[in-house]
Amino acid sequence: MFDKVKKVAGSVTGKIGAVVGLCVAAAQSAHAALSAEIGTGLTLIQTDALALVDLVWPVVAALTAAFIMFKIFKRGANKI
């Protein structure tokens, strides 16, 4: 039963999995140690980023529509 565990632990995949597991554990403990000021700052940054995304969506939609219309116009112009 433990032979399979030893094979996985000795393989490259097992070692990578162990490193990823340790990194996740370290990240969780570091996240728990954040102060209230840092949490508030991150919340404000997230709010600003979401507001910026709301402003960018109409521009992205307009550019996409413009490229589509340009492609349709080009196809029509080539047929003439």
C-alpha cells in the first residue's frame, strides 16, 4: 500500500505537488496575518478596479463593432 505513496513522493510530479502544497499553505498563513489597514486598502483597490472595468466595457464593445464593420466593408469592397 505504501509502495505507491513512496513512488509518487519520489517522482518529479510528487515533488512538484509537495512544493505547490507548501506554497499554498504559506500563502494561507500569510493571508491570515494581514492587518486591517491592508485589507481596507485592498478593498479600495478592488472597488476602483471594478469601476475602471465598467468604464472600459463600452470602449471594448465599440472597438469590436468597428472592426467587424470594417471587415464587412472590406469584403463588400473587394467584390466590386
